[in-house]
Amino acid sequence: MHKKINVLLINGPNLNLLGSREKEIYGDETLYDLLDNLKKRSEKLNISLSHVQSNAEHVLIEKIHSSKKNNIDYIIINPAAFTHTSIAIRDALIGINIPFIEIHISNIYAREDFRSHSWLSDISQGVITGLGFDGYYWALETISKRCCIQKK
Ligand code: DQA
């Protein structure tokens, strides 16, 4: 087993509404359901998972900035609508230089044209889009594998 990995999960605006928001796109499970399942999976993978959800861009940016002093090894981020607008979040992630995986519950390429552009994808380790909540689980699995190789 690898050393404990510190992962920060960031969920952007309106993801607090999961379970009631546009269920035909985002499903009927809540953010609480998602976190509960991810916590359980993290324990099995020897990952310490911290989480922030905010509707405010500056809160997410400050959390990204504090990742260094909090010894975060990896970030999983669903920037939600900030994906398509936020150069500030892009710059924050470049500034801290911690690897991250970008997640979208829906397939952003199969929706309105404005969702096809992400300010984060090209600086991410990879993007998972359209796999529902499973995308978050796959991100955890990938991090576990990658950090296992680096930290042994
Ligand atoms: C989303 C896709 C974004 O376009 C949208 O603004 C969201 C959620 C997703 O998880 O599918 O709020 O990031």
C-alpha cells in the first residue's frame, strides 16, 4: 500500500443543488450521496479526501491557494460553470502547480456550444466528462495508481 495521499475535491457553483437540479442531466443523487460514497472509496484507497463546494469564485481560488500549505498531492475539480468563464481559476491552478483532474457529470461536448470550451482542460492531467458520478470515482482510482508509483 502506498503512503496516504491528500486529495482536495472542489465542486463549483450550483453543484450544491445536485439531486434537485435538472435531474435529467445530473441525476437524482445529492452532493451528500456523492461525498459519502467518495469518502468510503477514499478510505479503501488510503486517500485522505477533503472537500469544498462554493458558489463563489474567490472562495474556490483561496482554497486552491491554500493547497500548498495543506500538503495537497492532487486536486479533483468540477468547476461547473466556471469551467467556461474563469481565467482566474486557471491562473490559480497554474500558480500552485499541483496536478489536477477535471470532472464533469454531464458530457459538456454534447450540450450547448458554449460548454465545449474549458479554460482548464489543457492544463489538467486529464478530463472525465459525461460519466455521471462515476467520473469522480475514476479520478480517485487514477490518483491512487499514479501516486502509488511516485510515492513508493
Ligand atoms: C458541469 C457542466 C457545466 O457546463 C455546468 O455549468 C455545470 C456542471 C457538469 O458537471 O456536467 O454546472 O460541470
